[in-house]
Amino acid sequence: MRYSLTLSTYRRKEPLVTSSSRPGGRTPATDARSGEADPRRWQALWVTLVAGFMILLDVTIVAVALPSMQRDLHASPAEVQWVVSGYALTFALALVLAGRLGDAIGRRRVFLLALSGFVICSAAAGAAPTVMLLAVARLAQGLAAGCLAPQNSALIQQLFTGAERGRAFGFFGATVGISSAVGPITGGLILALATGPQGWRWIFYVNLPIGVAAVLLGRRLLPRVRPGRRGHLDVPGVLLLGAGMLAVMFPLVQAASGGIARLWWLFPVGAVVLAGFAGWERRVVGRGSEPLLDPSLFTRTRGYATGAAVATLYFIGFSGVWLVFALFFQVGLGFTPLQSGLAVTPFAVGSAGAAVVAGRLVDRLGRVLTVCGLIAVIAGLGAAALLLRFAPTEIAAWAAAPALLVGGIGSGFVISPNVTMTLRCVPVHMAGAAGGVLQTGQRLGGAVGTAALPGVYYLVLNSTSHDFRTAVAAAIAVALVAIAASLAIAAMDWRRDARSAVAIAPCPPETAHSHTHAAQG
């Protein structure tokens, strides 16, 4: 019995953009008719980055508005928590399937459909009259965001090669880092400007003009390409992966309402289902069919498995620490949401600047950038934890600012180089699925971090008679354990590259971008 659903192959007369046909090519993406570099590739990149910034910002921006949402909608804490956790859940569930769909039917097509859906769902969330309708709108919004996210990294691989790809991923990494770090300050600023009982609705309405502009520019600037071969949707693979990810993610996103204690049994269930998914994908490949996720990404694609592991572990500490900072500054020190966001701004500034610089250096220095960045993150966050614990209360936030700047600079040297090193040897025809898996690891790590670190914070807080300063230091220390594990993996990969006497080991010919799949869209 066949378990595949054939996807349509679209044929267009518009100019096609292709990747370089040389293995490990070092030239920009070219127009298929002229052979010249696509002059609009950088403009197209900025459209995707704006959309990517918007969907990642929505992961954290809503958290500061939860109290006003709960008050205005007369909701319980568990109900309003779904506004945050529901978005994170559907975002993560959609990533791999959406990446595969982009590979099969066209990344431009999926990008524009998903972005349009995100804008519509943002409007629905802003206008929601009840907390139930708001939660439903957020679930749909997360699904649209998950469909859009893997197209960003795939379009970068499609449009850029060599040193230009490193620069493009540098901007992409800056987008990821900044959007995660500035969510609290952006939310606080919107709430400060949008006064009144319904001011929280502008958290969602602000997406409308930005999203509409991105859709219009995307239709004009994103390259029209056609898939290079007929695609197949691996339906059993979709169901197995979706069920496994749901089982793992659901207790984590419900952690604030005791989900881990109630639903712990879903973790082993999810592990079994995901193991079944891996076995099924090997079977699909063995019989010559098209898998949802090709196992060779992990077994034969240079740097992919290492990079995915580094990203997952790093995001446990990177994502969870922001919620801990918000709890400490707002509840422990009495800051407003805006002041709380401003207190962590040095990290965002350092991350943004360093990510752009790292994008220019990664093609020459390789994994050593990630190693140095992780060391700086550990040093910066470690120093911040000590200063917040021992510095006088009235100057603690100011004293920690330089340490957070160092940590932010380190983070900028982690995220974008790791994305480049992870995806550089992935064949362009699998770029969407590969980017989806990488971002799924990031979202899973983020879910673990946002569940575990606040749990540690509250545990220490309750056991020390509400010593906020000890609690924040303990939670940051746990984050540093995860980041140190990420450093250990990155260091091993760096030593392996060092033994080959080059900063970046060459991609094997069989995984380099080939002419066969160059027109894959």
C-alpha cells in the first residue's frame, strides 16, 4: 500500500533563480537566463528578515501583557497562559512539515501564504472578545508562524552561496537574537503608549501594517522558482512526527499550570513515537521514496547533527533566562515592564552587532567563532548572576549591564555562525526541511528552558524566604549548565575541523549543491 500524497509541481514562465552548480560554490545565486547575480537578492533577504523578526518577537512580546489580558477578559491564569503556550506549541509542530512543503511546492509560495495567514490571525487575536477566541487565534497564528519560519533559512541558501551566505546568515542570526531579547521591552513600550483598558490589543495590531507591507514587497522581490522534481508528502511520517512532538512539547508548554507533574508520562510516549518516526523514515528512504526528513541529514551531512545539538542546548539557557530576568526585575525589584526590558537591552545590542560581524567572519574562521561566543556568554551571564546576587540592590541592574553586554556579544557569535555551519552542506533541495528541524530544536530547547528555569527560580525563592537575588542567581546557574554542554559539543567539532588544518572543512561532493536540484524552490 502506498502511503504518499503527490504534491503538485508548478510550472511558471517567470525568470528562475538558481544556485551555483559548482560543488561548495562560492558565487552568488544567479538568474537562470543571464547567469548574473540576482540584483534583488539583498532586498529579498530584508523582506524575509522583517517577517522572521515579527513572528519570533511574538514568542515573547505577549508575556508582559498577560496581566492586563487576564483582567480585561476575566480569565483565569491557566486560560490566559494558553495565549503564550499555544503559540509556542503550534509554532514548533509546523516547522518540519512546512519546511518540506517549501522544498516541494516552492518557498516563495509557502512564505507568502503563511505570512498572509499570520497577519489575518494577528487581527483576529487583537479583536478577540473572549479568552477562548484569543487562544484559538494564537494557535492559528503560531501555525502560520511555524510555516513561515523554515522558508527564511531555505531562501538564504537558495539566494546566496560562499561568503555572501555567511553575511546573510549573520543578519539572520541577528534577527533571531534581537527578536528574542527585545520582546519584553517592545511589549512594555507598546503598553506604555497604548493606554487604556484595551491597550494590550495593540500587541497584535502592530503586526498588521508591517505584515501587509512585507506581503506586498515579498510578492515583488522574492524569486519565482519551480521545484526541480515532483514531491511526495510522507503522510505516516507527518503523523508520527506530529504525535511525537506533541507528546514532548505539551507538558512543557503547560509547565506553569503543573503540566509536567500531571503529564510526565507523555515524555516516554513521545520518545517511543519519535523513535518509530526515525525507523519509518529509514524505511521510506530504503525503498526509494521521498521521506519527510532524510536521515542522511544527520548521518552524512557535514556539521548538521552537531549544529542542531548546539542550537538545542544553547536555546535551553538562552530562551529561559529572559523569563527569569523579567520575574526578577518586575517582581523582585519592582520595575515596570518597560524598565525591565531596558535592563536587558545591553544583551540585545551586543547580540545584534556581533551577529553581523560574525556573518562576515564565519566563512574564514568556522566553528571557532561559536566556541569563543559560548565562552563569552558563559562569562557574561555568570558575571551578571554574581552581580545581581551581591551588588547593592539599588545599583544591581546598572552593575550587571556591562556583563550582559559581554554575554550579548558572545550570543551574536553563537547563533548566526552556528546556523551557517549547520546548513552550509545541506543540499538546496532539502534546505526547507533541514531549516525546519534546526528551528524545531531551538523551539524545543526554548520550551525546556522556559519551563525549567522559572521552576528553579520559584523553588529557590520559596526555600529562601523570598530571597529574589539568590533565586535569580540559581536560575542563571542552571542556564549556564546547558550552555556549557553546548560549548562541549562545539569544542569537539572545532577540534575535528582543526585536525583537517582548515577553518571550515569542505563539504563532501555528494552533499554539495548540485545542478540537478539547483532550481528547487
